[in-house]
Amino acid sequence: MSQPDDEVLGKAYDHRLARRLLTYLKPYRGRVALAIPLIALTAGFELLALNLTMAAIDLFLLPPAPERLGLFSRLLAAGFEALGGRPAPMDGVAVIGSLYLGLMLVVFGLTYWQTLLLNGTGQFVMYDLRRELFAKFQRLPLSYYDRTPIGRMTTRLTSDVDALNELFTSGFVTLLSDVVVLVGLLTFLFLVNWKLALVSLVVVPLLTAITAWFRHHASRTYREVRIRLARINAFLQEHLSGMATVQLFNREAREEQAFEAINDAHRRINIETIFYYAVFYPAIGFVSNLGVALVIWYGGGQVLTGTLSLGALFFFIQAMQRFYEPIQDISEKYNILQAAMAAAERVFKVLDEPLVITSPSAPKRPAVMRGEIEFRNVWFAYKGENWVLRDVSFRVAPGQTVALVGATGAGKTSITSLLMRFYDVQRGQILVDGVDVREFDLTELRRYFGVVLQDPTLFAGTIADNLRLGAKDISEDRLIAAAQEVQADAFIRRLPGGYQAEVKERGATLSVGQKQLLALARALAFDPRILILDEATASIDSETEALIQSAIERLLVGRTCVVIAHRLSTVRRADNIIVLHRGEIREMGTHQELVARADGIYRRLYELQYREATPPPRAASAATVVRSPV
């Protein structure tokens, strides 16, 4: 079974992706260029500190014969001689101790600055990536949203970008620092005593085998953990959003069992991961100690035979303990690298998604904005040749109201989506004021339209924010006038704070009718030439519907309007009613003309709704119940 896009991990390293990731560092190459020498200096000063301990022993605590002194100790002794002679042992130890402390302070400062520079760079890169991703999401066509879950897009912007940040900061810093330390340590080890250096490396093959074993199993379990976690997230998203349905049908116990199974699978794979870590760390520690033991055995023998100083042996012991840390770090960072490569692949897949709906290089615009609409032989399918609209042609004169009527799936909403160019037609033309919508600048085209949906979208913020949607040219007076015109001002002023009242996510604290009135006020505030009402009164009570219908009548004055409605009572006053059936126009005319057709689709729909709206007569007896056929 193929894994979802979120669950697949790619190669641990992909040079193509790595090169592309590095382009995001270009604006901050000065910071990176400064951080890299700081990393090298930090590692160098740490190695220098190890040499100071060797020098302290060889020069002042247990000085060997001069010919047995290491290179660093001889250089330090020469430095003392140049400054007036080697100091007494207590003074010499104090001097070296002070030098050691000074080096550690320098290391502290260097580490502080390199962390600040690289972590700051990582934050800048995350900012740039998220901004680029969000901008791309806003430009992608609606067809992309039709096939992509919202949760997956959220993951691109959050956890995937975080994985890349960890690569740029923790992973990058650690790998670079570890490489510098390894190279530096090997260099010093061979300079001090090449024979003992070779002995100390005897355990490296064993260390490599343990690391390879851990990397293989850790990679597999890490992938499984991500899969299990993705399933938990998907289950939670679905069931928390549908909690009302779960409770309504008494599914709490059943869903709890389902979640328990998913959660248990996540727990078990995490415990397996812990097992591999529990083996890896002690094994690395054991091999490290085995290497130190070999150094003590062989190096101790050299000390006893007079071919190695005690300071050099102490240096080797310290160096070997430090030598195994980078190898362990590199093994741990393998998963970070693998996750970052997978995240990069998914992020770049979004960024490379083609923009099929774009503005032309030389856009056109009508001389006068009148609000005329014309469909010419339009064919449209969301996929392949599964035609949603078939050879649709009609014209709406400026200021007219046209109603689109038909069963679910007849193509009504598709017409309005094509009109605003959320999709492009496969055949035919759609014209607004005589200009093909594909020849408009997208921003200019969509300024023509105001849309009121059955479930209007409100954002977290204030009432004024939701009416204005960031448009700075809409003044406070114009905002209030729009609300008054559609009779929304009264309920807005009753809210705590009035126009500055807080709106929760998706308008959770407002009724459906209030949200519809706000959507109408917003449409009026933007003063569109063409208004689209998509089932705007389908989910409200009769009293609120009457209020909204009154607001709509005010809004329609001087505007072209396209109305989509299943309730035919809302389209009686339309100048033209288009009846769609399976993507084709079957009837067209006014309400009176269509009702007059004895065998027409519109008449059958109207009669069916009229019968359903008319209550059956009361039964003559309480013992007799009259039921309408279903």
C-alpha cells in the first residue's frame, strides 16, 4: 500500500535538494561566512585546551627528559624561555590554569556568537520559506485545493519548515563542528605519537559497525513513528471537527477504542525506537572505553619504557574521549538530515506547482465597467472529459438579475467559479463587459465581483476587520453606511464593542443570519459591479430570510446579479431564470414564462416545492393519520 505524501521519507542526502536549499542562505551569506570561521576557531581552541593539560604535566608536574616532550610542550617551553625563563612549578601550573580558563572563556564567547548567527539565520530562512509558501498557496488555483487536504498544507508551513530550520541550525552546526574536531584531533594525535594514534583507532571499525546498525534501525523506526503520528493527527482532526456527530450517534466508546488502537501503535513503535537508543548509547560508551583502555595499555607501556611522557598519555586519554563524541553526534543527526531532505522535497513540490490561472502579460480592460456577462458555447470539466457544463450560452445585461436553478450537480456553482476565473474553460468563451475573462488582470477582474455564500467566511478579528478585509480605501463612514443599508448596523451596535467587537474563528459567536448580513455589508462596502448570491438564504429561518431579502433588494440596485437558489421563492423576481440539467441549459425565461410551460422542469420543481410547503389537511378523526408519500 502506498504511503501518503506526508509519511514518505526520501534519501538521507539529495545533492539536488541540498543545492536548492543553499540558495535560501544567499541573502544571509555574510552571517554564514562569519559563523563558519567561528566554528573552526571554537573547535581549535578546545583542542588547544587539551594540549595545555599535557603541557602542564610535562613541564611542571612530572617533567620528562627534554627529548620526550611533545611539540606543543616544546613550543610553550620556548615561549617561557623567551619571556625570561621557565617559572617555578606552582607558578607554571597557575599560568597554564589561567590560560586554560581564558581559552574556555573565549570558547564561550565564540559559541555564543556562532549560535546567535546560525540560529538567527535559520529563523530568517524559516521566515522566507513560510512567506514564499503562503504566497504560493494564495496564487494556486482552486483545483489544487480540491485535491489537497488542508491538514497537509498546514504541515508544509509548520513542521516541514521546522525540520529545515533544524537542519540549518542544529544539524549544520553540529556536523561542521564535528568534522573540524575529528580532523583536528587526528592531526594532533599523529603529531604527538603516531604509533599510539594507530592503536587508538583500532576500535573505529567496531564503532562504525554499531553506528551503521543503529542508523538502519533508527531510520526505519523514525519513519514508522512519523506514519503513526500522521495517523493520530488525521484521526484527531476528523473526529474533533465532527464531535457533534460522534456525540449525537453515541459513538464515544467506539471512537475511543479506535483511537486507543492508533495511539497504542504509536506507543509501541516509540518503545522500539527507545530500545535501539538504549543499545546504541551504552555500546558507543563501551567501545569508547575499550579504545581508552587500549590507549592506557599501550601508552602506559610506552611511559614505563620511557618513550612517551605522562602528559602525552593523559592527552591521548582526553582526546579519545572527545574523539568518539563527534561520531555519536553524526549518527544522531542522520535522522535530522533525512527528515530535512523529505521536508525539502515536499516543500519544493508545492513551490513548483504550476500556476495555471495567471494574468496575461498584456491584460485588457473594458472602457466602461457596466457589469455585462456573456457565456459563449462554454464546455467545462474539472477532470478529463467528465463535462460539468456542456455548450452553455447566455447573456446577462448590465443591471439585470439572472437566477441559476437546477438539481445538485447541475453546474450552477461552476458557472460562478468560471466567471471569477477560479477555473478556466476547456472550450468557449466567458466575457465580462465584452472582454474575455482570460484577458483580464486577475486582480482587476475579481474587483468586479461581490460574493455572498450560504456559509459566509469570517475571520478571527473584529467586525470592522471582517467588513473591510484590509482594504485601506474603505473609510469608517462607508463601512457604517454599508451596514446600515443592509440592516446589519442595529445588531452590530448591540454587540460589546460594536464595530470593534471580537469575532471568533469562522464567526462562531454569531448566528447564521448575522453572518449573512455581515457578508452582504462587506459586499456593499466593496461596491462591486456584479453580485453573486450562492444559496444566500438557504440556511436561515423565515423571519431572518425576510430581513436578508430586504437587504439584498437594496444591494441589487444598479448592479448585475447572479443568484443560485434551490428555494424557488427567492428567484421569482429575477429578470431571467436559467434552468440547468446535467450541465446543459434546458429552459430560460421569467418566472411567469417558465411556470406557464406545462411539461417544463422549472414548473415541476416549483410544484414540488409548493406541495412540500403546503401543510396537509387535518384528519377528521384522531384515529386517522394521513401521511404524504415519501
